[in-house]
Amino acid sequence: MRLLRKLAGRCRTGESGMTTAEYAVGTLAACGFAAVLYKVVTSGAVSSALGGLIKRALDVAF
């Protein structure tokens, strides 16, 4: 029983979750990824491909 309490105490004192600095780095990385994704999606080639795909989907006869 003492061993179980000792192990449970170790689990609670270990690191769990992210710290504030890790949240900040993760937020910056997510914003950077979003900016790159936005640039890719709004580029001419991707924009025309998506437009063509939507046009073909709307022109389908039922």
C-alpha cells in the first residue's frame, strides 16, 4: 500500500501539460501555418482549381 501511495505521489509531481512558453510557441507555429495555408489557397492556381471544381459540382445534372 505504501508503494502505491509513493507511486501516486510521483505521478502528481511530474510534468503534465504545457507551460506558458510552450503555448506561446505553439500559437506562433499555428499562426504561421495558417498564414502559409492562406497564401496557398488564395494563389491563382489553387483558386482557379477550386473554382473549377465548384463549377463542375454545381453543373451536375440530377
